[in-house]
Amino acid sequence: MHSDLNEKALALHKKFQGKLGVTPLMTVADKEMLSLLYTPGVAEPSRVIAQDKNASFDLTMRGRTVAVISDGSAILGLGNLGPEAAMPVMEGKALLMKQFAGVDAVPLVINSQQPEDIIEFVKMVAPSFVGINLEDIEAPKCFAVEEALQAIGIPVFHDDQHGTAIVVMAALQNAAKVVGKNFHDLKVVVVGAGSAGMAVSRMLLGVECIKDGCNLVEGAAAVRDVILVDSQGAIYQGRPGLNVYKQAIAGLSNLENKTGTLAAVIRGADVVIGVSRPGLITQEMVRSMASKPIVFALANPDSEITPEDARAAGAAIIATGRSDYPNQINNVLAFPAIFKAVVKARPKTITTKMKQAAAQAIANLVPKPTAEQIIPDPFLPDLAEKVSQAVVEAIDS
């Protein structure tokens, strides 16, 4: 099945030479239009923008265009394949922004994997765009890059972190309803402490983090506890060898300071969320969880535990990152709507409150969740419009 899909995808990309093109909004059919759209008429918009740089949002494509930027250091589940190999994914993100939210986007890949180069590149191209979507940049570098770009005057949003966290948050709120548990009482184990795992943990704890520490966000929805597990076991306060970002979250997670392997800390948990690699979650682990366990096994294309094995072990609700099973945790539910809100309202940053508003709006689009549907279909009409409006309303709240 994978082989046939791969061959079809390759043929389609070759046929069209990628997924994007440039289509003019106006036609230069005569000398008058030539003079209006280029010289001498184009000089007037330039003069106006020179007097007020913000006019560039209204007089050029900047006001409706996002950059999708990657260094190719963490491409999907493929790893560090470099910028050229990242281009198909960046084109895909741009296509989805247009398809689902009507937002124009330009894919840009960088021939450097040094954080300072990525930061400088984004700063240099910022005058061309209304927002920046960072993509497929490895952890922990991605945290430092995004943090350094929060004051450039336009939003910088790393989708691998926050898009995943938003959709997981929405799905888990509905999953809790289905199993009859209070969202705020949930004990959650997150497997994988890369960009997605860290962001999911922060989102579920209702905290904002930088390398110097984490702070609770007033009014944010949050679960009771999260235990984050990396390749060395549970992350706990005082564990040797933690990088600064893991240290920051250790102070607000794992309230009982549990130590040991995934098998040890998953016992009694209500939820396990895998954002790591195949085969890490066993049936025995699922059986050791609390009643009606919720299993989000999101590694792609092969999950931490197969849905069949999770179900046989007693999982009440199962979600994956795959489209061929129910409850696909798909970032396309979030990032097009986030950037639609950016185009509408032009905020300077994307805050935790805005991300939580997006999650709640996505959850609300499934008014009667079931075990087979805790998350809306990406093709639900007006999804991006409804979610973006909730994000806009959260900007000044």
C-alpha cells in the first residue's frame, strides 16, 4: 500500500513540477494598465509605504501572504535530509493554507542549519510577509529560534510545536467527555520530548515557557498533571543532563517527581500521548493505565502502538496521525486557521490564549463527540473561518 502511494505521489509531483505557481491578480492588457501597475504609477504606492511602512500590508501582497520556512533538519518522520528535501513539505503547507483558509503562502528553505542564520534570515525577509510559519526544524534548536523571533513585529509560529499541541488539546477535551472524565483531572503521559512533545506538554499544563522558565497562564485550561518521557525516562525536577527547555518544564510537570521508564510512570495514567517513534507503547502498558484509557499514538507513518493492539489492550479511545484510521490528529485543523486570523487581525505575536481559543473552537465543532469522532473532519465547511474568528476574539481578551 505504501509503495503504491509513494509511486503515485512521486508521479504527481513530477507531472506538475511541484504544487504551486504564481497567478497575477490583474492583467496588463494595455499601456494604461502597464503604467498603473508598473512605472510610473507604481511609484506612488512606494512613496506612501516609505512614509508609513504599515501601509505595505494594505498596498502589497504582504498583508495576505505567509512565509513557510525550514532548514530541513527534521522533515516529517524522515529526519535531517536538508533544505532541498524539505521543499515538497513546505510547498504542501503553502497549498493547504490556500486550500483551507484562502491564505497565500510562499515556501522558503534555508541552506544553513545554524540557529543564528535562521534567525537572521527570518528577520531579513519579514518585511515581505504578514506572518512566518516555521516548519521541520529540529529540537531543541527550534525553541531558541522561535523565542528569538517573537519581537520582530509579525507573528512567528512553529507549527510542529503549536499546531500539534492545539489539535491534541481539542481532541483530548472531547475524549474526556466521551469517557466521562473531567478534563482538569486527567493524568497524562507524553512520550517524546522533541518539538511536538514539549509543546503538547506546555499546552496541556496551561503554561508559557522560555529557556529561563515556565509560567502558568491565567485562565488557561489545564489537566491535573503531565509526565514527559524522553529516551532516558521520565523528566523530573533535578534530573541530571536536562537541557534548559526540559529543565524549565520539569518545575511544573510530574508533580510527584516520578522517575523511571515509560512502563513505570504510565501505570494509573488516564492518557498516553505518543509523539515519538513506532513500537514504544506496549499492550501491557495500556493495560496498566487507569480505567477507560485514552491512547493518542501519533508517530507517522507507523505509530507507537497500532490501533488494533491498543484496542485489544482495552483502550477506550484511540487517535493516530494517520488518515486511514478514525480520529486523525492533523495539524491542518489548526495552522490554516491561525494564519487566517493573522491576516484578519495582524497581531504581532500568537499567544497561549489565542492557541487555547483555537483548540476550544476546534473541539466545539464536534458537539456530540464519540469514541470514533473526537475531532472534526478537515473538510468541514467553514472550519477555518470559525476557528480563525475565535482566535481573533482572543487577541485582546
